[in-house]
Amino acid sequence: MLEFRELAWWYWLVTAGLLTAGVLVDPLGLFLAVGLTVINLLHFAIREPGLTAFPVQVRFFYLLLLLIALPEPMRWLFWIPMIGTWAQVLVGYCAMARLVSLFPWNRQERLTAGLVWRRFVSMPVRGSVAD
């Protein structure tokens, strides 16, 4: 699902490129990816109806993951968002959105192993996985 007409897709594409450069070439790319993610979060926080909007939550928790990975001993964690962001860009699979959709305030049904399984193995969808 190459959604090149969507601004969100471009944010993710550039972020994936910065993370890749940061992991493989120069750590400056990691800091630039964090900065771009802050801009992405602020943009969607202004655009969406409220801070609890699902796209804002996904970007917030994605930023939190990047910040956790930023200290030198934790940098190996950047492989996770790097691979996950490329999956989002290339096929529309967003593991962070699937994780966030399991939080109690984003679901109507009880949390079970079956629900977790269905959320993580279902095909990518347009829009929100929370729907």
C-alpha cells in the first residue's frame, strides 16, 4: 500500500530513511528521525480532533520508543522501529498501531490471546486498525 498521495506516508518514508541512515551509517540520522517524529506528532495533534485521536496516540508511542532507544546503551533498539517503519511504508503494516489498538481505551472487547493474535496477524488495512 504505497500511499504516496498521503502526507503521513511521506513522514514515515523520510523517518524510515533517517532511521536506516542512523543505524547503518551515522547516529545523527537517529536524532533527525526523533526531530521529524516530533514534527509529525505536532502536525497530527493539530490536525486531528483531540490528543486522544488514534493517529496522535500512535505517533506519541512511536516517539516514546525512539526516545527510549536514544541513549547509547539502548541504540540497538532502533532496529525495531527501523524495520517496522519500512513495513509501514512498503506494505501498510503498522505494528505500533496494532499495539496501541490493544490499550484499554482503544478497544471494546476483553483482552485475550485471540484478540492479540488477530490484531497482529491480520492484513494491513487503510485507515485505522482500531476500527
